[in-house]
Amino acid sequence: MKKLLLLVVVTLCGTFVSNAQDEPKVQFGVRAGLNISSVGGDAGKSKEGGSLTKSLAGFHIGGIVDINVAQNFYIQPGLYITTKGGKGSDYDDYYDEKIEEKARPVYLQIPVLASYRINIADNAKWHINVGPYMAFGLGGKYKITWSDEDDSDSYDYKLFSKTKEDGEEMDTPLKRFDAGLSFGTGVSISKFYVGVNYDLGLTNIDNQDLKKDNNDKWTTKNRNFMVSVGYNF
């Protein structure tokens, strides 16, 4: 019995060492997929006067570096082009007008994730990912439309750069820098990957210096749910 137990342990150790040696320490991959973004903070709460309460579909595309640092543990920095933002509507009782808004910023995003992998079958692993991200605004538009029974008018603001309105320069509604935490999970089969991810923005990206009744500053924060497919080389 002891010899049989020793044989099993040696076999398992040998299998682990063999698999560890076969798997490359560093791999590169590509990722792309669908975004369902929304806005948090005061701008995403209709009771507080915010009107960006609905989600907005978008996309992300980019690449990752998979670095194996310990058994089943990886560090995964990435670089993505990704859309965020939200949309919604409100009503101005004073002017008797409906107001519709849509914010679609485009970011260059850099996540650095810690990834734990669990073997679930031959060549198949379950990924559990968490880590911080930083994002830098590249562009996009913020559109606002006013309408009543007789007429409508709209205006587009450029995001992350100044916009001219009636000959005057207007500041962008959003700050360029964003940062937060990213949480996700997925499954890899051989070199293919499919997963979901959620970005929780922790930075107030509002650039308008608005104040609430209690004199607290108005907040706007990014929220983003992503479905990704990918391939590692």
C-alpha cells in the first residue's frame, strides 16, 4: 500500500513538472468584444437629477501579455481601445422641454490583472482575474438634445478637447484620466479564451465643477461590463 501511494505521488509530481515545463512563461494574446457601459455617481442617479441612467453598447479591442509567475498564478497587463459612457433622458419643467443626452468617450485603457487559473479539463482552465486599471481619454462625443412640441435643437461637445459654442470655447464635460478596479472570469481552451469582465470606475471624471444642494461635488464615474473572446499566440 505504501509503495502504491508513493508511486501515485511520484507520478503526480512528474506530471506537474512536465506541464510546467511545457507551458511558456510568457505569452501574447489578442482580445476583442462587446461593451455594455453605464454611468455611476450622481450622473447615473435619476433621483439626484442625473439623466445618464441607461446603458450604452460599444466595443473593446486590444492585446495582453500573460506572464506565469507561480503555479497557477499569472500577471496579465493589457492595452485596449475601449468605449464607455451612457445615455438617458430628463424633463425640464421650467422650459417645458425634454432633454436627451448621450456620452460616448473612447479610452486607451491599461489594466494590470492578477489571474489565478484552475485546471478543469485537458487543455482547459478557469480564470479568476482582478486588478487595477488606468485609462486615458482619446476622444468621443457628448450629445445633448432639447425638444418640445414645436421644435428641437441639439449640440455635440467634443470629449477631452475644447469645443466652440457661439464663438466661445467650452471645456469638455469629462476629465481625460480615469482609474478603477477590474474584475473578471473566463475559460481558456488550448489557445482560445472567452470571458466576462466588469470595470468599476473609482475616479470622478466630471469636469464641470457642479455642486449639489449639500455643497458636495457632483460625481460622474464609469461603469463597464465586457464580453471578450481572444486568442493566445
